[in-house]
Amino acid sequence: MMSGMEEQVWQPLRTVEGLPLHGGEGRFRLLETASSGLAYLIHYPAGVASPTHAHDHDSIVYVLSGRLRGAVDGVEAVLEPGDSVVHPRGVAHHVEALTDSMWVEFKSPLPGRPPIA
């Protein structure tokens, strides 16, 4: 059952796949977990970026607000509200917040270890 947003607590986001974020820290909320995957709400302030990384699951990013710049397997793109991108398992990618940005990130299958902290 979906929890109300007011019941959820933001957690600091300092690492992605064990690597430190660049330019500061973000924050996240775990929205839902299922046997086949999970969903996070993620916020990066302007200037915060993930390091280039890959992982053992697929991620689908859906931008709610702000502007993100990133690359998947060396192909760069800018994402705005309503845009989405797939980060396939095992493929190098990164993301940077050009403005304060928020997105929902779906991960499947369920990651072998917590991908963000």
C-alpha cells in the first residue's frame, strides 16, 4: 500500500554504487519496494552530480522538476520535466543537476545491495 508523502522521511544521498557524489549531496525517499524492484524519489540541488557508474539492475528515470544533464554509454542528453531515460544494467552512465531537480527512479530487478546511500 502506498504511504502518504507526509509520512516519508528524506534521507541524505551521498553515494551512488559506493562512489561519492560530486558537488555536494542530494536526498532520497524510498517510495515503494516489490519483489521485482523498487522506486525512489530523488532530489539533487543544482550542481550535484553522480560519478560515472554502472550497476546490476536497470533504472528508469522520470523527471518531475528541474533540468538534468547526463550520458548513457557516452551519449549525452538534457532532460526536463516529463522526460525519461533508461540506464541499462552494466552500462556506464552519470547525471548532473543543472537546476534543483527531482525525479522518480525505478530499479529492476531488486538491486543486490542498496544502490544509493
